[in-house]
Amino acid sequence: MGYYTEYLNKNLDFNGLSSERKNQLRQISALREGRDVLVIAADLNKQIPLISIGYSDLLPIKDQISELRGDKIDIILETPGGSGETAEDIVKLVRERYTEVGIIIPGYAKSAGTIMAMSGDEILMSSSSISSLGPIDAQLFWQGKIFSAGAFLEGLKKIQKEVEETGTLNKTYIPILQGISPGEIQNAQNALDFARILVKEWLTRYKFKSWQTHLKNKQAVTQEEKEFCANEIAGKLCDHQHWLTHARSIRLKDLEDMGLRITDYSKIDKLAEAIDRYYTLLQMSFSSPLYKLFETPTTQIQKFLAPIVTAPQQDKPSDQNANIATVDLTCNNCKTKYKIQINLDKPAPLEPGAVAFPADNKLKCAVCGIEHDLSKLKEQIESQTHKKVIV
């Protein structure tokens, strides 16, 4: 029986999944000689901008690290990528605290996530699962669209080559070129150069730190050789012409062929089970409105998509029910609809088809069991009506 089927048969609710995740993190820590463990994970299935690595991630990561006490840490990373600048800030934040960092990739760590992985003293992946990194291809926002910096520059080079060969400019390119400034071209090049510089620097400083002798001839490895090798690997990871697509998966063997030494955790039975169990539980947890998670074996910060709520409706003052407002809420997970009755200033009988505003500000969906936090809704209603919500 697979882990997914096993946990499905247990019929765990969201809190049960969270408890089981913690158990597996403690197991991973124990198997890794008591290292601290931090999870930085996003739900790649939700395909919204919020799942990307961004500035708002710094505070929860700093908060979670502050609860830990060791000097070595493993980071379980699951991300589609995002801001390279924020990835740099996260690495600095972690490195200021820890002498040794392991990066565990049970699923996907793309783009800026791959950049972060290159900062690890050790990278742990599995040769027997979906475990993969991705090309380091900076993503730019231009004219309302997100696109590849590498593809952008290659497109311009193609137009330039065509003009050089034919002596004329295809008129269909004119509207495109008119919308591009020299500054935007330079920004694209800078983004690619920035990623490559970070990877080279981090590989040299951290990943190759303990690389002392060559495997074949046992001769000492020089600093120049480390920098050369790091630059070669950075160039391959940033080579858009080779990978062609931003979403391409770079597996453990691909990285080893580049010259990177990767720890294949699938060959360490107990560790592989703990990591795979955790990853299964993580993906099951993401079947809820949860879209981003930062957690340790004892603490967590979770970010949820807000339930879909319509504007509160309140009867006119002349009506006998003037102190009753109703809100329509749709569960983001299972789409079950609720009509929530909100009593203002004084209690009132529950109207047909309505549910009462919860005393703890948390509405638990009767269908899927997901909890929706209505605290901000309560604050909004009290602010708009200048009345107190009675529960």
C-alpha cells in the first residue's frame, strides 16, 4: 500500500494531516543527527502569483528560524521560483545563523528555488521520484505578461541576425520593437547575469567548501578549479537554448553529469520513507485553501486563500430586523455555499437557511472540514456598521 492510500484510509482532517507532518519532520531531524528542519513550501497546483518566492516570505522564515536552536539545518524546499533577489535574502538570513545547510528536494524547486538549492553544503534529492530542480531562467514582467528573460534576449538576437542576413527589417517586428526600450533589454541581461553570479558564488563558497581532492588523481583542488567548475555549472543551469522551457525538470542524474555531487536519499531507506511520507502529507494538506507553508517540527505559519465572501447585506433601519446582516460565503476548497447570519448589537433568531456567525470566528465547512477564518470579516462589518457582532 502506498503512503497516499494509507493516509486516505485514515480519513485525516486538516489538523490530523498537520500533526502527522510534524511527526515526520521530527523523524527526519532524528535521522539527520538532530539537525534543525525548516520547510518552505508552496502549492504549485494553485498557479497564482502568491505561491512564488517573494518579499513577504522573509518575515515568516525569520520567525520560524528564531524558534530553532541548532547550528545545522535542513531546508525542505517546494517552490515554482520567484524573486532571485528574495532568494538571496533568504540564503543570507539562513547563513547568518547556521554553519551548515542541507537542501532537501522531495518534489520541485524551480528557477529561484534552484538558485537557493545551490547555496546548500549538501543537496538531497531522490533518483526514484519526481525530485527535480529547474533551469535558472530569470522571469520578467513586461507589458502585463511574465516571460523568460532568456527567450526575450534570444528573440531579439534572432531579429538582429535576420536583419544582418537580409538587409531589411520584417515589418511585423516593428510594433514589437517600438515597445522595447534599451533599459528593458539591459534589465533582462542583468537578471540573467545576477542569477549566474549567485550560483557561481554559492557553489564555490558552500557546495565546494569540503571538496579538497580530485576523485581520479587524488590531487588537491585549487580555488581556481572550484571557481571554474562553479562557473561551468552556472552556465549550464542558465542555458535557455539547451533547456528551451522554464518548466523543464532537471533530475539528479542531470546534475551529476554537470559535475555536482548530490546525496540520493532514496538509497537511505528510513530517511527516504520519512521524506516521502512528509511530502505526501504536504500535498494532501494543499488540497485545502492552504497555498504556502513555513514550518518546523514544532511550529508553523500557514497562508490560506480567503474564502469567497460577498458584501454583507443589512436591512433598512425601519425593518424590525435592522440589526441582522447576512454574508454569502463559498468554500474555496469544495465550493459549498453558506449564508452566514450576523447579529449586530443584540441576539436574534436564526433565519431559515442561515448559519450563525461562529463564536471563535472560524467556520468549519461541513463538507470538507476546512476551517475558514472570519476574523477580518468581523472587523470589517463592525467598522462599517459601527455595531458590535454578537455571537
